[in-house]
Amino acid sequence: MHKLWASTYKEILLLTRDIGGIAILFIMPLVLIVTITLIQDSAFKTVSDAKIPILLVDNDNGEISKTVKTGLTDSNAFEIITKDDENEAKELVFSGKYQLAIIIPENLSTDLEKKINQNVEGIIAKFGLEEEGEHKLIDIPAKEVKLYFDPATQMTFKSSVKNGIDKMISKIETQSIYKAFQDQITDDPSEVIFETDNFITYTEILPKEGNKDLIPNSVQHNVPAWTLFAIFFIIVPLSINIVKEKSQGTFVRLRTNPVSYATVLGGKTAVYLIVCLIQFILMLLVGVYLFPAIGLPTLNVSGRLPLLFIVAIFAGLAAIGLGLLLGTIAKTQEQSAPFGATFVVILAAMGGVWVPVFVMPKIMQTLSNISPMNWGLNAFYDVFLRNGSLLDLIPELSLLLAFFLITTLIAIFYNEKKNAV
């Protein structure tokens, strides 16, 4: 135990002598999490907080165009700006000044009504419900609602707009068909034969805390994600520390003492685990106190702190194990620093820190299962968003602990084999 404390004390001295390194370890993650959360917050807000201006050219001026305009306005997602000229709207969108222009064609409402009435009359004639006579078909050309999108617009936005407009127009067509049948079957407008209300509806059921729905926000997603990124980034200074000891001859002097390599790594593990926990505490403080002051949602940690610290400890151990292995294998700082930084970015990308795993290609979703950041992120989400218990965290915590043990054992065995006489 005395040897482990001596090794730990040595690491504390080395770390405290590098004020710039400590500042980078603690300050830069805070700047990162505030910046990213501010940028991404709008994606988690209600759409009424940030309306998207779109152009609407109404060449119909009928019931359908009124319904479309009302539906877009009621969605609280868009600010409708009317234009009279299609070419002007197209130029404004293609130049990037607006993301979308909707062009409603002429006579859309009247031609749709004619088409539906013609079809209904044809069906009724087939069943012999109207007087005999030749049912004449009139060629009514199909109508086309044009959508102009800014070339830089994301596919998800395009799909959501297309689906929304298609749903609105389909509902109008259905109601018009019911109305046409009713007009043909009965002369009494007050008699209700067809109900046009939706038979199938949907309700979103959210997890609850007491009587309050737990609605995910940008803070609950970004604090765990970028905390993990900061924790795993310590593999860079940790691996550089080990490489520096080897290049400066410190490690040779340590080998002359009756101290095992496992004890040396144990001292580094203890010190850098404290660093990870300090990073984690600072991140929580930012989420609880700073974010509300700058208009972001407050991070709710009430009743969750014990589980959150457990996840942070195991995630820190996984990051430390990776840093110990990298520092043991690398021969120069030029090898450890770039590789460590790049590898952390790769693990973050694979683990869902930047892009949710479910939107990744299938091969990347499979690869995400081997990223320790993905295990840690899922554990944090279990606590923040799924009201998970310690039992629910055991799979992810077991993987993180196994990763730490495996990487540390590989580092010890590699060192023993390399320095065997």
C-alpha cells in the first residue's frame, strides 16, 4: 500500500506542475459542452420557439389552399410568407434565402371536386342507384403541388414537409369523397351518413417522474455525451505522461526499485480517476447552474447522483485503461498524442456522441456496440431518461469494467515481455 501511495503521490506532483495541462483538462470540456448545447438546443425545443420562414404561392385560392395554409400555420413550425410569382419564389429559395417554397397550382380545389363527383357518379351508376343514362367521363388532368427546397436543406426536413403536406391533402380528398357520396345519396344536408373524423389516432406515452412527463431536452443528451468525450480525452495526457517517463529515463529508475509495473499503473489510475470525477462534477455544475442562467434547460440530477457517479467511475476506468495501454505501447509522444486524439474522436463518432446510433448505417450500428463510449452513453441515458436502477446499469458497467481490466492487463503483459531479460 505504501508503494501504491508513493506512486500516486508522484503522479499528483507531475500533474500539478503542469498548470496548462490542467486548464486544458478542465476548462476546454466546459467550453465544448456549453457551445455544443447552445447550438443543438433548438433541435430539442418545441417548434414554436423557432419558426421557419417559408414561401407560399397560392394560384388556387380555393378550399384546398386555405386548408394547407391553415395546417402549416397551426403546426407552429412555419412562418408563412405569401408570394405571387413562382419564379421569384424559386430564385429566393435556390439562392439560400429561404429553405422552402410551396406552389399550389391553379384550379386545384375546383378540379378535385369535379374529379371526385365524376368518380362518385360513376360508382353510383354501376350500382343502379341513379337514373339510366350514359355516364360521360371528362378528362381532368392531374394536379401537381411543387416544392422548391434550398439545396443545402437536410433530407429529414424535406421528408417531414412532404409527408405533412401529403397527409393534409389526403385528408381533404377523403372528406371530399365522403361529402360527394352524401350529396348523391340524400337530399337532407343535416343527415349524417359518413363520419369524417379520424377513427385511428395515436397518443405518445412518456415515462413519468411522479405526475410529470419526462421529456428529453438538449441538456440531458449533451451533458452525458460530452462528459464522456472529456473523460476519454484524458488518454492523451495520460499516454504522453507514460511515454515521457520512458524517454526521460524516469521509468528506468523506477525499474531499479522493487516496484511492479502494476503498482506504477495503479498510481496513475488513482490520480486520473480523480481527474475524471472532477471533470464530471464540473459538467454537472454547468448543467445545474450555468445552463439555466443562459436560457437553457436545467439538468435535473435530483435522486440520480449516486448512479451518475457510479457510471462516471466506470467510464473513467475504461478511459484510463485505454490510456495506459496506449502509453505502454507507444514509443514517442508523436505516436501517442495524434493517435490518442484521433482514436477518441472515432470512438465518439461510433458511440453516438455526435450522431444518434439509430440513424447510422447498419454496419456502423453494429460497430457502435464495441465502443466503450456507447456503453457509457447508454448507462447515462438509463439514468437520465429511462429511470433505470443499478440493476439496469449492470450490463454497461460490466462491459466498461471488463474493458479497463483487459486493456490494463495487456499493458502489464506487454511491458513485462518487452523488458524481460
